[in-house]
Amino acid sequence: MNQPSIQHYPCYINGEWVNAANGATFEVSNPANAEVWATVPDCTEQDVKQALETSRTAQLAWQQYPAIERGRYILKLVEVLKPKRDHFAKLLVLEQGKTLAQAYGEFDDTLNYLTYSAEAARRLEGNIFPSDNANEQLWIHKVPYGVTLGLCAFNYPLALIGRKVGPALVTGNSIILKAHEATPVTASEFCKAVEEAGIPAGVINLVSGAGIDVSAQLVTSPLTRLVSLTGSTQAGQAIYRSSADNVAGLVLELGGKASFIVLADADVEKAAEAAVISRYANCGQVCICNELVLVADEIADEFTAKVIEKASKLIVGDPMKDGIDMGPSVTAQGLERVHRLLEESVAMGAKVALGGGRPEGDQFAQGNWYAPTVLTDVTRDMPVAKEELFAPIMPIIRVKDYFEALDITNDREDGLSSYLYTQDIGKVMHAIGNMEVGTIFVNRQIVGYVQGYHSGHKRSGTGGEDGIYGIENYLQKRAVYLAFDAPSA
């Protein structure tokens, strides 16, 4: 992969490009080769204060715009972004390590998120309920929170921005973006399009920081009225505690460990194909990825053989090249953690049926590489079965029936998503009513539609993103009891 010269990407506050008040920066590395290719500001308390204050001022004016006009600004942003598709796709590969094809898909999803939100401008609804008295009406009027904070994870640096910016802006909020420290460059480039689209200064601000200080200052500020986070459960718990004094609104989309249940009557070929796609997409770094296969004992040998066959054919390599199925993980620390979990599980009896470490070859000597891995003879008490992996490792557990699989799925403190392969409609309906997760994929691979709803149950979050319910989370309700004097005849 050709390594560009090191470039600096500033923050964007109140319509101006700024660096940290003290000049501090931090480095961004290419996950494919660990080489530094960019620097961004390591913002200070002074920078955060400026972002918050200008965001509040801008929001008070922004909420006075008719929703349809706010929507037009978002559509203008989409038009500005469209010709930059190649630029952003290559930037995503360089920054995040996903394949070029997946990067193009992320760019397209970003435009879909923004467009959907813009088109919702005429569908922001309140309610009128009957009053108990004559000459009176009861309205439920919906209003923006104010200053919204968008905390984005590293797995989709651009799409998560679109997922938060669109709903926040169309409902009359302003938003301060804080990208993950591993992938902050895309956010800076996104704000160039914000500037070009003419979105009023301060409506979208961007700060960056290498540690937790910047996020903590943003979350604890009394000016922040809504926090939207996509991240780990641990990060969500910290945000929950930090926002308590302000009693800020929360939209937390957190981690999980999706079980991939394959029952004895399933189409084994289709299930195996879906299991591989749903595990190794984006190098396993998707919160709703297949994290733990639970396969009926009767078909376990056949299913496992097909999974290993398909996973072994995945092409791992330079994600900037065509025909590559999987690139590197984003962070070295993440891979070190999951490899330790793998080794602990192997010591408990799990067997490495495929992969199990860094791929062979000079091109994989540097960077955050891990081969597509399949583990068999896994039991529910092993670390790979208990911990969210967020990596290209597929543990397989044999189960006796649907109810054992359901028990393993529900016997967790989180509940983000799950997969179910069966032809038994009774079991499908039972799962819909009893599986303690926010999303269930029935006889299909990983997917997410902009008109759906992406949310978690239990420790996987509160609130959610996408669709009409996602937009609803950026509005608060105001009850109005309106009494009036009726005219006399």
C-alpha cells in the first residue's frame, strides 16, 4: 500500500478551522502497516468550552428554522458529498482498514442516513388529545433537546456521523461531533463538506482528543442536553454515570454478543454462508456481527465443515485492492485482547480449526492483522463465549435444541442482536416474543436498513438509531394545556 505523507486535519468550531489552543496534536496510524499518516488536534478545555458555547448559540437560532428548511440544508450536504465518493472511500480504507468495497458501501449508507432524515422534515409529528373540559385542548408538542453530543465508534467513522447528524439537525438540535481517537480524520473531512454546504456556523462543531478528557468535559457540561453514543458497554456505563448530574438525555447503542442459532431443520448451506458473512464483515468489527454460533448437534459436523471451507477461502490482504474480503483490525490493543481470550479458551479445551493468529507472509508483518479463525469444542463458560470479541474469530458451540440456544442467548447482561436459522414458524414466533435482544435476524445474514430501528436491550443500550423511532429520540415532548374563550354567536 502506498503510504501518503503525514497530513494535519484540524477541528471545526463555529465555522472555523482550528487547532488545539496549546498546539497539541496526536497521531493517526494506518492499521494495515502501523505507519503514521496523519495528525489531529488534541483539544483542550478551552477548545471544548468554545465548541459548547457556540453550539448553544447556534442551536437557539437553528431551531427557529422551519423543519423543511433544515431538511434542505441536509440535502445540500448530501449533494456536496456525492462527488467525493472516491475520496471518502479511500480515506476510510486508510484510516479504518475496511476493504475498498465496504468503504464505498459505508459512504453510500451515510448519504442514505442523511437523506432519510432530511425527508422526515414534513413527518415530525405531535399529538392532540381530547381535553376533560370544554374550550380546551391538550397538545403534545415535540421540541429539540438543544446541544447534542455525537460520540462515534471506530468501526464506521463516516456512517455513524451521518446516522447522528441527520436526525439531530432535522429536529432542530445542534451537534458536537467527537470521533474515536483511532479514526478522527474522516470527521474532519466531513466538516469540509459541512462548510461547503453552507450549514450555519456552530450547528455542527467538531473536536478531537486522544484521551477521555475531551469526552468527559463534553458529557458533564450543563450545556449538553443529549448524548448519542455508539460504543462499548463500558463506555456507555461511564457516560450514564457522567451525565447523571445534568440528567441529560441519552441515546446509547452499546456492545453485545450476537448468537447465531442454527437448528436441525435449517438450510445448512445458506446458514453457513450467512454465518461467515455475518462474522467476518468489516473484520468482525460490527456490533451486530455473529459473535457465537449455537448449532444443533445433529447438523453440527456438516455445518462446521461448511463454515471452515468458506472461511478458508476468504482473501485477506491490502484493503485498497480489489477482490479483498478482509483487511486489518483497527487497533493493536483490540487484537492483543482477543488473542489472549483465545489462548485462555484453548487452555480450557477449545480447538483452533482455522486461523488462530497473524496470517503468514511479509505483507502481514506489520499492522493489525488476524486471520479468519474458527474455534470448535467451545463451551459456554469459555472466555470466547462470554466476552464480546469484535474480531474475526468464530466460536462454535454444539447445543441439543432451541431451548438450550435460547437459554445461552438470554443468559447475558447484554442483548443487542441474535440470528435464528429454522423453518419452524412456531420457534420463530417464540423467539420474537422471548429472545431478549433488540434485533433478530431470521434466516438471513447481517443487514441494517435506514428505515429500521437499531437498539439494544439490557446493557446493550437505551434509545436507538434509525427510522422514525430513531429520529424520535432526538426530540423531547412538551405538554400544552390550551384553554380559550369560545366566541359567542
